[in-house]
Amino acid sequence: MKYKLRQKIFALGDDFTIQDETGRDCYFVDGKVFSIGDKLSFQDMNGNELARIEQEVLTIGTKYRILRNGREFAHVRKKMFTLFRDAFDIEDREPGDFDAEGDFFDHEYRFTRNGRSVATVSKRFFSLSDTYGVEVAAGEDDVLILACAVVIDLCSHDD
């Protein structure tokens, strides 16, 4: 499945809209304005929360938690000491190694699970603000990968 993830330019928080490959809005990410650390609500278009993204502020390095139904479902940690690239370790409930790695200059990222590519994030065809194309392999958790793509965007702005 292909998506277009776009950060809203004139929003008070970190707000994103996510469209499917037909251009239909399918998800909305609502960033809270006044909070310690980033806090975002990942919602369907009816306002139902599918996930919550929360930055852990008292940690060494950058770490975000992804919650579903109030329970931690996954966490994303930015790996430190990488040269000319960004790398993220993603711990979820699936067995095996899940990572994202890419080029912070070109905003091109690849998600892998046990060495197999499961998603790509690309800013290549979009020059407006923070807009990314996200392609998710069949059978993968689209909401989890899109939430991780939002985290990567947030980490890119911290740098």
C-alpha cells in the first residue's frame, strides 16, 4: 500500500495528514501543542485513536513510545553514533529485528525486518514542506510503520 504523509504547515502542533494512493484522506495525526516532549494522537478520519506517540524525555538519546489502547505496543530509539545516516531500532511485538535506516540529507529511509525490506519512506518526489511517500509491504502493520515514519520526521527536525 502506498501513502502520502504530509505535515501541515500552518498548524500549532505537529499535525500530519495521511492519504492513500488514490488521494483519499485516511489518517490524521494530531500533535499536542503544550506538552513536555512530543505527544501525538494517530487517528482515523472519524477521530478514533488508533495509536498514541509519546516522546520519552528522561532518556539518553531519542526514544519514542507507540501505544495502542493505553499500552505500549512498540518503541523507536534513534541509534547514536552513525555517520552521514540515521538509524532507528524499533521494538515491537513481532519476533526478530526491526530497523529503519536512511539518509538524513535526502530523507530516504528503508524499514527492514530480519534483513527483509518491509517499507520505504521517500521525500524524493515531494518538494513542499515535509511530505513523504510511504510504501508498506503487504502483511505489514500500516499504522505502526506510518507512526514510525512520523517519529523519524520528528527526529529529523530535532537535528
